[in-house]
Amino acid sequence: MSWPSLSLFSTKPAPRCKGKVSAGAITKELLRALPPGRIVVLAHRDLDEVIAQELIDRKVKAVINCQPTMSGTYPTQGPLMLLKQEIPIWEADCDAFEQLSGQTEVTIYETFLIGGSGTQPLPCRAFTKAEWLQRYQQANANITQALSDFIDNTLSHAMQEKATVMEPLPLLNLQTGMEGKHVLVVARGKGYKQALSEAADFIHDVCPVLIGVDGGADALLECGYQPDIIIGDMDSVTDRALLCGAELIVHAYPNGTAPGMARLEALGVSGQLFPCFGTSEDAALLLAYENRGEWIVTVGAHTHMIDFMEKGREGMGSTLLVRMKLGARLVDIKSIGLFYRHTASRKKDAWVTVSLALFFILLALLQTHWITKRISHAVWQWGG
């Protein structure tokens, strides 16, 4: 990265942005309890759309990224989403993160920034829409090779894990029964909050078992639902969700190590270990499958190359195998949501028809009453 000369600092132009700082080397952990109006300091290579939307929802003031905001490896709309919301992005050198993470306030100028404690100026530069477009075009030009490498990686890992996926996983002693029930698994994928809000009719009618995968549990709570189970590494879920009363299952590596268990212990809550290969999303789907869930419905599921590259994964071997194992029992909420939208439309049309029929019946009754009254009046006059 090419930085401007520090000789410009002597002129010290007017600041572009100033505010309180919140810093985090792991972005999803920073987002757990991020107050609104902060300047966030990240070390997040290739800012993805899910993180961008979270930053927008938390009304951040600006973003200082100490990693390439967009490398051009794959196309992503994340940086553009922020810029369209007038949330500026500045890039600083990777060495700047440690200095900035200790600051409580920062002032950003055009080509440098200064911490609130009067530290030495650090060079920075704005990430613009023009740069996003350049990187986006670069990524699209390289997409064929990226897809080829992704497929090779996926098939290689699938071959290594195919025996593992066929073995039954350990059954946990769960309070939540899933046999013969529909199960809704909510993960933090693209558009997951909107998809969950659109699933309201399905949830109301079916009353599925609700499983939140890490931060997916917070989305359930935000929509007014009580998660039955929370499963994951416990790195993006909030304390509020972990204390909501749901059964907690820590996704462990196949060798049994589970970093997420330390967080539960620190909160004073208990959870069960679930050793499983693949991602926490894979583990949630297999948990529902092994416990004989009838339909396993996904919200925010990761299903294609861009989804996985945004998660920092260069293949999806385990996810491919899990979906092959679950077969027709696995469906996405978008498919069910389409049916429910059509059903709602039919109900609306039926209600309009009934309303119009009632209106005309009432009108006919009123007319009949008026005619009857006129006839009675005429007969009375004639008889008189």
C-alpha cells in the first residue's frame, strides 16, 4: 500500500471526522456490544456484506481498516454498502492497529489520523467508490480461476471427509425434542434478518424448533422469538442471547477442543459439547438431522463460493457433504416463503371478495328496506 508523505502533517488541514473509538481484531466479537456512533477500528481483509450491514445497523460513524478493505480476490458489495450510507472508510497500515486499539478517541484528516491522547500522526487514505469499482472489476475478471480453485479445494476436502459424514454423531441429552417436528436453523448469512422477518407466517403456523447458529440467535430475539437451542463457537453471539434460557451447545473440533466453552464458563452458564467436523452451520443441520427433525429449514445459509470466501474459507467440502446427507429434508426459507406469500395473497384476495359481497348484500338490504318503506307509505296514503 502506498502512503502519502508525512511532511503534509505540518499544515494540519481541517479534520474530516472525529469521535470515540471501538477497536477489535475479530470483527464479529467487536459487534456484540458496539455502541452507536463509534469510529470502528478493524483488521478485516475483504469487508463482506454481512459485516457491512451489521456496521450500518449499529450506525457507526466511520471505519478505519488496518487490512485491505477489498483485495480484488472476489467480488463483494460490502464496502460499497457502507459508502452508499455515507459511512466513510479509511485504510491504515496493519501496524497501526495496535496503536489505535489503545485509543479512546481519534481525529481523522485527509491523509493522516491522530489519537486522542496526542500520539504521533499515522498515515491513512480514504477508500473510495472509484477504488471499489476498480477492485470489483478486477475480481470479476479473475472469477473463473477463483471458482476453479474453490471447486478443487471443495472436492479435495469432501474426499477426505466422506467417511466421517456417514458416521452417526454422538446424541446429546437434549431437553428440546425434534423428532417429527419442523426445525428452523438461523445462521448469519447474507440477508438473514430480512429472511427471518419474512418467515413470520411460517413460524406462526408451524411453530418449529428454533435453532440459532451463533449470532443467528440474536436475530431470533430481535424478531421476538425465543431460541430453543443456540449452537456454535460462541464468538458472535451476545451475552443477552446466551443468558436467554436456550439450551447451549458448543461446537467442538473433532478432537474435542472447544474454545467457546470458556466463554460460557465466564458467564456462569452450562452447555454441552458437540464434536463435529465442518462449520457451526453444518453442525446445527446435522444436530437436527440426527434428532429426526422432519423438515430442516435454513435461514441465512451459506451455499455458494462468495458466501464461503467472505467467511475466509476457500472451499465448502463439509457443507456439500452435509447437504447431500440431509437430502430432501433440507429446504431454504426462501422456497417456503414464496409459498406463504402466495397463500397470503390468496387470503387477501378472498377477504376482498367476501368484503365486497357483504357490502353488496348490505346495500341490497338497505335498498329493500327503502323500497318496502316507500310501498308501505304509499299503501297507507291510498288506504287513507
